[in-house]
Amino acid sequence: MIRFIVLSLTFSLIFVPTIGLGASKIKVVTTTTDLKALTEAVGGEKGEVESIARGYQNPHFVEAKPSHMIKLRKADMFVKVGLELELWAQVLTEGSRNRKIYPGADGYIDASEGVELLEIPTGQIDRSLGDIHIFGNPHYWLDPMNGIAIMENILRGLTHLAPQDAEYFRKNKEEYAQHLQEATAKWIKRMEPYRDTKIVTYHNSWPNFAKRFGLKVVGYIEPKPGIPASPAHLASLISLMQRKKVKVIIMEPYFSDQAPRLVASKTGAQVLVLPPSVGGAEGVNSYIALFEHNISKLIETFEGEGGRVE
Amino acid sequence: MRIYLYLFMIFIILVSILGVSPLKEFSWGEQGKVKPIKDQDKIVILQHEISDLKKSLKDMQLVIEAQQAILDELKKDLVQPPATPTIQPSPRDPDSQAASKSGLPSLAALNPNISAIGDFTGNMSDDERSEEGDRFGFREVELGFQAAVDPYARADFFVATEEGEEGEIETDVEEGYLTLLTLPWGLQAKLGKFYANFGKINRIHRPERPYIDDPLFIKNFFGEEGRLSSPGVSLSSLIPNPWDKYMELSVEILNGENESSFAGKESDHPIYLAHLKNFFDLSDLSSLELGLTGATGFNDSEGDQRTTLEGLDLTYRWRPLGQGLYRSFIFQTEALFNQRETESRNINSFGFYSFANYQFSRRWYLGGRLEYSEFPSIDIDNEWGYSGILTFFPSEFSRFRLQYNHIDRNYEKDEDQILFQATFTLGPHRPEPF
């Protein structure tokens, strides 16, 4: 009898927590924090969202740890940036053995669907061009208007999984889209005086951002995407920046600031560390906050440079 | 005249872009019960887009004017009207443009991921009898084909072309297996020829191992090929546990083809193998993996003498999340215990290696390896190995490595080796199992 009680207690300890939780909430795992923030905006209190990568982590290189597979094992939905940004994701979804999130399932969402992409390579491509993304630049979430298209994809997934809450999700999405649109209009107005300012970025992460807010990216610290800078490349970048009078270098927090600082010291430019993702800097805890932070930092820097830089 | 035509066409295109895309983008705002987006904001965003378009329109106008000027020049030069009509601007066929944009014809997109890895080595040894000798070797070209077979399974093929003993070229299917992904209860099955799930290093393909040669115990117990592998089946499952940790149990049945520890090609008794993999996150930056393996089979073709192997593997990994591109550390150790029945007596032998690798910049790694091994059927001979390894990655797809080995043997004289390796990869290659 005692043995029976002990056994049943053990079993209940093992199983009860898993039954008790998550009965109504949809469990979503996203690859990046930006997708997490947008999923939370749409899912509201009916979703429970977790991101695999941290905001200050390079999303190209995330370790495919078995502990991530355990997270995915219990997920109802998986959202990824796509365009071959997360080459590590397939190992994780397969390793999770969770059919609900296999490619093609309702719970598998590629957020890039229907997004207008930039820099789709044409013609002969190979790796002599560096780590190029054959389907287009994957940093599309850095245009706030693409956030709306991403939410549309998330909405589709959530609606599939919980049709009874479709109206709730749609309302959430539309409210957030409206905030986003209002905010974008403000950001554009604030950036207006600095239109066409030339900048250099570390990695080619910012084409969508630059296009939306009227910046001109004229060069990169990396000679080719994913390839570390050589002295010869930096020398030519320095002369290019001097010629074009580039005064700002934008870098992501996960790169070494050695090369940007060197270039800055030779050109008098400023190095500005901007988070490309939610959670990449202190206080950046929502999708809107990400742009608010980056726009403010940029304007601060431009103003420090004495107004508009030609 | 023509310039007006151009401008008109551009105007039409502009109108259609401006007229259609915002509607498409924000159409939900109208059907919803939520109040529509404030027009002002929409206007600001659109204004911005329009001014972009205006600018590119201006650029195009300049180009057109310049072209018109050239055309006029040419016309003036031609005293007589040309027999053939003047060059007509051929309107771009939107379909052909779309096709070239997508880049790939549709069937090519269904090709599996194809990769080729070249593994070039150089070897210098102070031992005259050393098998590798003082020479270069093109150890292997490994071709990989990987893709989903259908919604239920994926397939992985690795074919290696290797230099044989006489210098002839041998082709060998290193791995070729089907993985069933959608079995009930979260089970996964592998069918075909694959590297047995014995410890950690046995499953890693040679060009991707973190050192040039194979650890001594792998060589001694699994053969010069450097692996335990044969046709068979594997079934694996994640074990649910109250701590919510990764625990994977795999059970494999393989042909007893291995000649070093088991009976070899003519054996009709299989090897039974079980592996338990445990993974713990110590923090966001570091993790620990502990694996246990047991394998048993016969070492004679009659099936009278049993060999049992036990394996223990431990891996500690550290990589900072933010600056993970520039720093990392791994410590890995594996041990193998062998109990072999022979006609005369039972042999108990043992081998292990410990390996540490530190990444000190984006492209450089420095590593060391300490190892010890006895032999499957001899327990009085042993060898100790001491290695230093320096690795340089110009990119993810090419790698140069220099390694120094000192091998201390109790049955013949010591040996010093210097090894060099260049590994280069074409095409997409799936990451090795973590």
C-alpha cells in the first residue's frame, strides 16, 4: 500500500506540472527576440513566448544546444526569420521531434513570407562573395513597416492554432500596427533633417533601416559579409570615408570594436553601437522601443557632429 | 517625342505602385472594427516613399535625356536614313525578369544540399616505420548529399573517395541512411549505414574532427578508418524527466563488421549498442554533456567469444553569448573499457583521451590533447600521446591546422610527428551533431 502511494505521488509530481500549466496558452518559440516581441504583441495574454537567441547575440551563429530542443519539444508554434539566417534552426526543430513545428505544419511560421525583400542576388553567386544570403537580406525586421507583414504571418499561425481567439489576435495586431505606424511617421519626421546622411556599418544588417529612414550606407567594415576586415580593406575604407566625409560608423554589439575604432581614429568618425534586435541594449524591450532607441541615438550622434553632415 | 512617351510610362508605373501597394499593405484597417490608421501618419510615410521615387525619377530623367542626346547625335551623323529601323527600346518582358530574379529554375530548387569536402594532409615523422611516412596525402574527398525525402523522412549520404594503401583510389559509402522523423511517441529511427553512436568523436566525420589524426584509442579499438560504423538500425527517444533536461536514449543494432574489436566482415552476429546522452545548461554561457555507452558483440565468427565495450564521455563547453564570435572553450574527455573473451583468457584493456581547445581570436584556436591507450587483445602494451594543435579558420569553409604529436610507447621506441592539414568545403553542409 505504501509503495502504491509513493509511486502515485512520484507520478503525480512528474506529470501534474505539465498538465496544470499551458492548458489554454499557446506556447510559441521564436528564433529571435524581435519575433518574440511581435508575437507577444499579437498573442497578448493568450500566448507564452520564448526566444532562442538573445538580443545581444549574433543571430547568424547560435549554438544548436539540445536544451533548445527541449524548449521546442513543448512548443505549439515556431517562428523564424527565414532567408537562411538561422542555419542552426533545422537541427533544432528536427531534434525536438515535435511534428507540430516541422516545416509545412500549421505551427511552423517563416516570418519573411510576403515581406518585400532587398538585395536578392542575381547572376552567378558563390562564396567568393562572402556569406551571402541567396534569398535576400535577412535583416528585414529593421524596417518597422515590415513588422506589420511579420505580424500578419504570426497572426495566421495563431489563428490556425486557436480559431476561437481569431478576433482577439486580429484586434491586437491591428492595435500594434497602428502604434507602429504612428511611431514610424514620427521617426521619419525626426530623421528628416539628416536625410541622405552617409554612414558606414560593420555588417550589412541595416539596408532596410537605412532605406526607411533615408540614410545612405556607403561602406562596410567587413570587406564581404561574414569576412573579417583586412588591413588593405580598412585602408581603402578610410580613404573612402575621408572622400565622402562619412562621420558615423554603426556597429552591432556582438562584433569586436577594434576595427571600427581604428577606422574612427583615422577619419574622425564616431562609432555608434546600435542593437539590431530587441534586448540588444538596456531598456530596449519592445519592437517599438528598438527603433525609438536607435533613432534617438542616431540623432544624438548627428547633432553631436554639428547638424547635417554632407 | 520619345522622351514624353518614356515619362508617360514612368508616370503610369508610379501611379500603379503608389495606388496599389499602400492599399494592399493596410487594407485590413478598413474592414476591421478598429478605428482606421490615422491618415496623417500614412501620409508622412507615403510622402517619404514618394520623395524617394521622385528622386529616382529625376535620375531616370537625366539618363533618358543623356540617351536622347546620344540618339540625336547619331541621327545627325546619319545622312541617309538607315535601311533597318532605328533601335527600338525593347520593353522588358515582366515574366522573364521575374524568372531571372528568382535565380533558380524550379527543379534545381529541389536538388538536395550537395557539399564536397577536401581533406589534404602533410606528415613528418622521425620513425622510419611510420605508415604515413614523410609525405603529403590527399586523405579524402567527402561528398555529402542531404535532403528531406518526403514529409516523413530525411536522407543523408556521405561518399568518400580515399587514397588506398597502394595509392589506388577507393570509393566508400561512409554513411548513407534514412531518418524517420514522424514516428509515434517522438521516436526517431535510422536505417542504413551510419557512424555508431559510441561516445562523441566516433560520430564526427574525419575532416570535421578538431584534430588531424584520430585519438589513439579510436585507432586501436575501431581501426585505421577511425570509426565504429556498419550497416544497421538505430532507434532513439527523448526520455521525459522531472528536471526537464535533455536525455536521449538510442539503441542500435549493427553488423559486427569491425575488425579491431569485433569479428569482422564474415561475422553474422550483430553488435548491440546503447547510448544515453545527457545535456545540462550550467548557465547561458556554459554547458555540460555526459554520455554513457555500452556495446556488445562477438569477436570470432562462431559467436563463442564475447567482447563488451563501455564508453564514458564528458564535454564542457563555454562560449560567451555577446562576443561568441571571438572566444570559446571546449574540454572533452572520453574513455573506453574493453572486456574481451579469448580462447586462453579474458582481456581487460582501456583507453582515454582528454582534449581542450581555446579560441583566442575570431579565427584562431589553440588546443592540447593527452591520451592513453592499450589494445583490444593485448593489455600489457600501451602508448601515451601528447599533442599540441593550432587551428586557423580563414572562413567557416576553409581551415588550416598544424599539429605536433609525441607518442610514448612501452613496446617500441617513441615517435615524434608533425602534421599539417588543409580542409576546404564547397556547398551547404549541415552542422555536426552538438
